[in-house]
Amino acid sequence: MHHHDRAFLPTPRHASAPAWSRAIGVFDLETTGVDVARDRIVTAHVGLLDGDGAVRRSRAWLADPGIDIPEGA
């Protein structure tokens, strides 16, 4: 076992929870719109949450979309 794996071992409160729920990956994008062929990514975020929803790892990026960001975006 690696030292960082210890954060995901079940505690008594999580003993009955399915193993997959002890670590959940999340991903989010903010874009200039909803047209996947035309619009651009502005921000991106990936994270890893534990079974209580606490953030264990997180990374975010800000991108220059190369176009003006519409007010409604």
C-alpha cells in the first residue's frame, strides 16, 4: 500500500459504502457557449473527492479562448 492510499481506506462510517464511493473524480469546463464545434474552453477543473466530499486533490486551468467571451456565457 502506498502512503497516499491510506486516505481512502474505509472508516467505520464508510464500512458499508461501496468501494467506488470512497474516491470520486470530478471534472468541469466553463466555455464560451454550448456549440461544441464553435465555442471554446475558458476554464477547466479536475478534482478528487473522498467519501465525505472533502477535496483530496484539485487542479484548475484558465485558458485564453482567443475570442471575446459572450456576456451570456
